[in-house]
Amino acid sequence: MSVFELRDVKYVYQSQYQRVEAIGGISCAFDSGRVYAIMGTSGSGKTTLLSLMAGMDVPTEGSVLCEGTSTSDMDLERYRREKVAVIYQDFRLLPLLTVAENVMYPMELRGMRPAAARERAMALLARVDCRRRQRIAFPPCCPAANSNGCPSPAPWGWIPRSCWPTSRQAIWTATTVKKSFRS
């Protein structure tokens, strides 16, 4: 069984001036343990496809399946939190948090206690030689977030079954961040 499968997936949206068919009836499968490259010209739908697979958007038609279950039948918030991870091409760190807190954040979202999350974050930062930067706040950053510095093997504190890069922006608010880091 494929980890991901797309069945006749279409994604259409209305721009200010026209109807845009970003994905036009694609069917494909992605097996575990293989590496895939999604290639195409600018505007060809690569990021849209990845956003659909990550549950950040839903197809206009067709089905996106993860481990045989359609994402339309899933709690997408839980799916994004537990099944997939998105690695952005540019910084997507929370500027109000330190390096350690950025690493701890997804662990705490998954229910890990703050003390355990901090311990795990310190271990992960040590693995990528960024522990000395744990108290630095962003934007003067630990390069673990970009391709020029510390690699980030699992900044989420867990190893996702699937992850892929994209340039889709994440939206964070100070309220969200502060709620997550109350002791």
C-alpha cells in the first residue's frame, strides 16, 4: 500500500480576474522508503500539490489518501500534527520564541509536558550542534532553520512518516505562542 495516493485530484480557485485550475486531474502514488522529486515550472502547481497532501488545503475534486484513508475523512489538524511535516524553504520560525522554544513548540502541541519537551529539545539541538544557541531569539537565528547551517533532522521532536519542502507561509500570532508556552 502507498503512503500517499492522489486519485483524480483537481484544485481550482478564482483569482481576481479568472478561474485558475492549479491542479488538473492528477493521479499518482508515493511509496514508503522512496525519494520523489516534484518538478515543474513556476506556477505549475507544485506547492499546491504539496499543500493538498499536507492537508493545508482540500481538493476541489478527487481524493488525497494517506495510508489508505482519505484526508476528507480525517481531522486535518490532527493529521498535520501527527502524520505529516512541512519543511519550508525559508524561515518559518516564531520570532517571539528562542531557538529551544521553537523546537519545543510542536512537542507541546502534541501534549508533551514542558519539562520533557525542553529535555528533548536540548538533545535535538545538541545533535545538530546548536545547543549553545538555545537561548537566542529569532531573527538572529540558529541556522538549523535554513540550508546553510545546522541540519535539522527532526526539529519537531518526533520523526514524521512524511515530510516535504514548500514555500507556503505559516501564520502565527502572539496569542497562539503565549498560550502554548504557559508553564
